[in-house]
Amino acid sequence: MSYERGIAAIRLQDPGEIPHTQYTCHEPWLAALRQRAGKPNADFAELLDFDLLWHTDTPDGTGGRWTDMGHATWLADGSDYHPPAGSPFVSLDDIFDLDPATEYRPVDHAAQVERYQAWYDRARRADCVVPGGLYRSAVSWAIAAFGWENFLLAVGTDAERFGGLMNRWADYLMAYVRAWAATDIEVFLTHDDIVWTAGGFLPPAFYRAFVFPNLKRYWDCVKDAGKTVLFCSDGNFTEYVDDLAAAGADGFIFEPTTDLAAIVRRYGQTHVIVGNADCRVLTGPPDGIEREVARCMDLGRDCPGYFFAVGNHIPPDVPIESADACIAAYRALRARQPTGGPTD
């Protein structure tokens, strides 16, 4: 792990090695890594030499109503599965008239700053960059609050009225943003699943009227406090990367469906870029894994703020030897001036 390597990339100062982060809940792989290292309590960040640790806060324990859409199986034992329990919102008016300021618990600024700062003081003991930030920033909040069907129906029925609700959510969430801005964090990570795998699922005009302006409100606040802003979304947001940059994003974290080559061409010298190896390749032959890692490293090599990562997580169905091969290929290529291809 290296805070110095990570923060150099965040500051676009071109560290001598391409830094690394990862997202995974692959418990058998973790057990194998621990056994090899003789460190029974170590986490992925230590064992895989992270330079950036993905982190956001999710203000969902704030009372009020949320839709339970269920959860698909992700963990190897299937223990995370549960069927949908439905939505507490029974009509569109019930949605349109929601006031987040009264629906969710009030936020005491001083107390929230104290909580965030205490968390950061503990997290910063890790030798890597640890951001603060928010998960349900705009679209992700609407999905979690109302469920997909209600959300899409509401936007399709009256986009302006639903946009007003999005603005009210942003008013409420600003209390959390201001609290993060008052802490010592160096990086503010904003997660918002604004697109699907195929791209945007809302009218472009809606994004530009009610999503990006509210993200800009958050980012203006934290940037005024000297923080670097990273944006993360599932899916393919290639078509909106210019909007995100104009709103103030200093960097992008994305899955393989977003076009790494296009972002490198447009923002490789000016922005942090994190990703975007495809985990689906990790279930194939070793030479395919090496090619996929090399694709990303070759594209990111001349970008001063590039971090390698498997962009769509390393799930438990990836063979351990394949996950190992991915990390070995990264380590063989991480020098800014590589001496050769991946080695065993």
C-alpha cells in the first residue's frame, strides 16, 4: 500500500508506478491471500497493495420510507439474496409531494462533522488514499427510495415535477456534503448510478436540468474546501463525461462499458481515471487476462492520474488462479517504463 503513490496520482503528479485499487467480496480468494501471506487478519487493501480505497457514506439509516427491491445473489453462498418486499409509495402524488427535509432525519452539522472526522481519523491509518463521499447522490437515491418502476413512471409522467423533488433531495443532502467539506478528507467520492449498461435511460434534458446541476452544487461546496472530486457510476456514461467534467468532476471511476480510450483521449492529462478491466475476462484463459490488463495499462500508462482496477468488481465465481493472474499481470506492467510483459 502506498499513500504517496496514490496521492501523487490524485494530484496528477505521475507516480513512478501506476497505482491500484480494487473492488471485491471474493472471500475464498481473501482466505488464500491471507494464508500465503501468513496474515490471518489482513484485508484486501493490504494484501493487494491498494493505493486508493473506495469509500462513500450512504445516508439510508435516516428514517423515512425506502423501497425494498430485493437483492440478487452475489455472495458465493447466496446469503445476500432476498425477494422484493415492495414499495411504501402507493401513488405518484405520494412521490411527487415528498419532502426529504421532513421525511428523513434532520442533520446536525457539528455532530455530523465530528462523526465524519472521527471515521476519517481511523481510516487514514491505512497507508493509502481514503476518500469521504456519498453514495445515493441523485439518481441512486431515487432508485432506492421509490424503486425502478415508480422512478421511471414518475419521470415519464411529469419530469418537471419529479425534477423539483430531485432538487429537494439535493437541498437535504447538502447537509452531508457540507459536513464532509468541513473534515480533513482530501478526496470527495460521489457515487451515482446515472446510466445503464447501454447508456442513459433518462432523457438527456432531464440529466442536464436536474442531475448534473445538483452534482455541481455538491462539488462546488467541497472544491471550495480544497477537496478533489471523483465521480463513480455503474454502466456506460461515456456520452455524459463532458457534462460531468463541466460540473466539476476531477476524475472518473467506471466499469468496462464506459469507453476508457475515449476518456483517455479527452481527459487523460487533466483528470484522474480509475478502471476499467472487465471481470468477465477473468473467467477465461490466462492469455486473455493478460491482454485485458495490458489493454488498460497501455491506455493509462501516459496518464498522470491513472489507477488500474477491475471496473465491475471481482466476484466470487472468478477462479482464484484467474484473480491471481490479473494481479500478477498488473504488477508486471505497473512501472511507467515497463521492462517486459506479464510474468509468472
